[in-house]
Amino acid sequence: MNDLLDIAIRASVAYMLLLLLTRVMGRKQISQLTFFDFVSGIAIGSIAASTLINPTMPIYLGIAALVVWTGWVLATARLTLVNLPARKLVEAEPLMVIHKGKILEEKLAGRNYNINDLLKQLREKSVFDPGQVEVGIIETDGKISILKKSQFQPLTSGDMAVASSQASSNGLAGKELIIDGRFIADNLTAAGLTQTALAEYLRLQGVQDVSEVELMIINPQGQYYIDLKQDNQATSITQ
């Protein structure tokens, strides 16, 4: 009877603590989890299970382990939120693996992807010919995002194909120019832009300093997408 009571108490404590900690850590859809998120979730579940089924472990030690691990997860999440280099270290970066219909095999190998993995994900997006893809990018969660070549896109107006090809012809569609108030130098160079020129452009749009910008990208329609930190608004501006 004492053993049953002990298990009941441990199970109740573990359940309530996991409910609280998962609430504190926030929610993500399964499809949005990075590998780090996935491993952290497994680790928390393993600690809770050990606390539950191991009668030789004092329950307070299991609680302490869960709280400490969750604290590290939250600290890492906060760091990646405000620090771009840390975000790249923990979550990696989106990686272009298809450009102008050409599969970049060396990039695939860097993410432990093989051709079959890539083709499977393309088929899930109703793409059976990689040659139809202008740009294919593996996101941080391992999923692939694609931009089809203009002639294979469903058009809603006669000039949409022309507009999208302007941004995608050099592989720049969806490229970030500014993240968290910082210029992304490599993408600026690829776009033929300088920090000075882009800062002047922002001033013409009423943005006095790059630190005010949360995100600025070139979208597939050949426009700048600008999201400011303070006003919770976003705008698309034709180049």
C-alpha cells in the first residue's frame, strides 16, 4: 500500500510539474520544432519518468533536475531570441539546396540530407521535377520551402511572373537583409547593396535607424518587406 501511495504521489507531482513547465516554456507545433527543441523535450520527459519510477531517487532531486533543465532551456531560448550568432549556433540557418533547378549536392551533405529525402519533400509539395524549382531552402526544422520558376507558378495576373522572376533570378527571393536591427552582410553583397545605401533607403521610408527594424527581406514579388520592432506593423514596398 505504501508503494502504491508513493507512486501515486510521484505521478501526481510529475504530472503537475510537467504541466507547469511546458506552459512556462511556451508552445510550438510539432512541425515547427528544431532538433534542439525535440531533444530537450525528450530529456525533460526522461527526467520526469526517472523521478516517477525510481523509488530510490528522492522526489525533490527529480523536481530540482526538471527545474534546472527547464531553466537552461528558457535561458537558451531567450539568448537565441536576442542574439543572432547564438540563434545560428543553436538552430542553424536556412540552407539553399536548389538554385535555378540545380540541386546543390554539397549543401545537402552538410545537412545529412540525401537525394531521396529531398525528392520526398518535393513530392509532398506536388513538385515531381526539381527542374521546376527556382529556389529550394531547407529550413531550421528540416522542412523544405520552395519557390517555383515563374512559368510553373499559378498566376493570378499577367505580370506576376515578371515580378517574381526579378527577385528570384539571382537566388535572392526570401533573403533577409536585416534581422534584429543588424545588416546581414553576405545577403547585402549578393543583392549588390551596401549598408549605407540601404540605410538611406530606410530613412526615405521614415525609418531613422536600422536598429528600429526587426526584419527586412526581398519577397518573391521583387519588393522589400519591412517589419519594425515598435509599431507591430509590417509593410511591403516596391523597389
